Amino acid sequence: MTAPIQIPESVHALLSPSKAHMWLACLGALGAAKGLPQRPPSRYAAEGTAYHDVARRALVEGKDCSAYIGDRYEVEGFKFTVDAENAELAQVYVDAIRAIPGKRFVEVDLEYSGLLGLPKLSNTGQPVAAGTGDCVTIDYENHVIHSDDLKFGKGDVVYASVLRTDGSGLRDPNAQLALYAAAAVERYELLGIEDDWMVKMAIHQPRANGGHYDSFMMTVRDLKAWTAAQKLAANRAYTLWTFGPERVEVGDLTPGEKQCRWCPLSGNCKAQTNQVLSRFPVSSAAAPPSLVTLDDMQLTEALDHADAIEQWLSALRAEALSRALNGHVLPNWKLVEGRRGNRNLNTEGRLQVDATVRAELGIEEPEDPSELTNLEVKDAIDFALGKAAYKPQELLTVAKLQKPLEKRAPQLWALLQQHITQADGKPSLERMEDPRPPMADMRPEFPIAAPGVSSLL
Ligand code: SF4
């Protein structure tokens, strides 16, 4: 058996593109969190790295991702074997990239420290502002430079642009994508890219929402202007990082849902806590005194903060648990043993079974009844319970059956369509940024009065 493909841990830049939403929005975050332990490597992130490599190899070697099924990877201590389901998902990205015309560069080192007026390396030797772009394609015919980013996670759906908060309805590029794209423009500009070309930034997230894709376009000129506009913030963030936590003040911190979410200081940050606690009163001054329930505006105001409050609470709980585990005595709180894990049966083990157990299981007696019978745990349970010991056999889901059936029995798959039903999606309240169109009017024929309104009728 060949050794697994090892992907060494990459050195992250200080002002890394993946954290741009944090350091551009909260200028003191890097400085305040300097020296804090980083989040431990996660299996999900490591799996994403492995399938990025599968996609890279497919693009570079001109193969499909299925060619790598069975390959083993080791990433940050986690081991994976490339499987058909995930290879197929990585292939969705590979197919989309192959459909883009032009000259393609895969896994490109992209450096944007010069664009932001920052040094290349910090005084500790760490890269300051750089990253690896998944794919850059220069389409000379249509005058478009493409910067594509593969995300293999499915929890957080990532969009290529964000709605401005000034009420203009305009959108800005996702900062991570924009920094990659700006660095790509700079790197390849001498190949003939002009300011009036378009830049297309795209997110491919094949595991999210049944296959999520989002893109955003702007001119090279506008992207350069956007990048130049980030210089001041980037320099302040870098300077505050050089100062370190002792010299960062609460006024340097700007809490917000996006930036606080993965910040190492979250749950232990005064600015974040002050902001969350100040949010609980909900426009009480504007409410007519006789109403005790929220009107739509007040409800929306509270709802706007729901994600941030939930994130803050979970980060606060994590910080408190970590302090308690480190010996801090927290008034009114104590450490207890939580719920125990599920019991696991080691079915690989063996049992020495005597005559009494043999009789119970109906196993034939050996010539010498005092002899012990050596049985695998699994076989012993099988003797005792037969089929009742096993989970019932179940068909795979339609989503998992589709590909193999389409390949092996396309006629049957066509016939099966009449037996496949799909429930409509339940109404879900989402922020306006969500790209799905709004649902049709869902009001009941005979409207129900909103709480608090009946008293006014
Ligand atoms: S928790 Fe939020 S406010 Fe505090 S440093 Fe981090 S990003 Fe800034």
C-alpha cells in the first residue's frame, strides 16, 4: 500500500485573505488577539484541503476527480481516503473551471502586501499579506480575468459579494475574493490586462445548499479603487498587531457578527460584550406606551442581532468553560461531568464460551464439554439474536441513488421519476442578502391579527 499524500501545514499570512472580513472590519482584532492560541486544526478544514488537492491534480493532470478515488491523504494529522461522493462534488468545481475559456493558472501564490502599502514580511518573519488563489483564468477574448475559489464546507454558505449597509442597495465584493483577484490582476497585468477589463470573482461550494455557486463582477479599475480604499484600514490593523494586546484599546475594536464569529478573542472581548449587552433594550422610546408587544420594526431590530447574540453566547460559554478547566473559580458556576458518551461494542474482540453459554446460544457441544469455544463477539450475538441483531436494510436516499442509477440503469431511472416526490421547501426567514427570490404572498385568506394590534382595533 502506498504512503498517504502528505499536505504540509501552510504558513498563514498575518493579514490573510480568509480573515479579511475580520481585520478590515475590526482593526484592533489582530493586535488584541496576538499571542493567543489559534483554533486547533479541524477535520472539516483538513478534508477541504485534501479535496482542494484532488481538484488541483484533476485540473493540472487533465483527469477527472474520479481518477483519484481511493488515494489516501494525511492533512494536519487527519487521514482521508478519497471517496466517490466527494470526488464527484470536487468534479463539479473542476467542470465549472474547465468551462471558462482562456489561459488558466491553478493554485497560484498571490501577494497583495504591495497593493496595501505593507511590508512583505513582519518582524517575526511571517508573510504579511498573501495567500493561494485556487484558480485564475485570463480570458483574452472576452477581456475578463476570473478568480475562482473552491470552498468544500457546507455549514456557512459564502457569497461573492455583500450588500452595503448604507441602504444604497449596492454591493461590495467579498473581501477575501477581492484581495485574491486584486493580487491576480497585479501578478498577471503585464500579460495584457487593461483597466477596462472585467474581473469575475466566484465561489464554488458544491457541498452547500445542494451545490452553491455565486459570483460578482466589477471592472479592473473599480477593483483597484476598492483595494486602494482598504490601505488605511490594513495599515492600521498591521500597526496595531505590531503594538500587541497591551496597547490596543477598546476604541480600536469594532464588534460585528461577521468579524467576531471566528475571532480568537470572541467571548472574552469587552467591545463585543458591551455591544451585545447594549442591544437588549429594543427601541422602547419609540413604542406607544400601551403596547407591550413588539411591532414589526422592533421585532426586526431584535432579529437583526439574533445571530450575533447567539455567537456571543456560545463564545462566552466556551471561554468560561476553558477558564473553569484552568482552575478559575467562577461565582455561581461549577464544573460537573457531562452526559456520558454512547457505549461502544468492540466487535473485533473474541469470547471464550463455556457449555452453559453454548447451550443458551444453541451451539453444538464439542466432544469434550469442558472445552471452551472461541467465538468472535459478532458471531456470538448473531447466534443469540440472528437477524434481530442487525439494523434493517434501507435504500439509500434519492440523491445518493441518482448518479449510480443514471449510469447503470438510465431507463429504470427514467421510469422511477413517477415515484419520486419532493416536498416544497418550508418558508424560512432569511436576510435580504440571500440570493433566492422572495416567496409569493403567504398571507392566509382570513388574516390573523398580529399580537398587540387587536387592542387597537
Ligand atoms: S471579538 Fe469582535 S470586537 Fe473583539 S476583537 Fe474580535 S472581532 Fe474585534
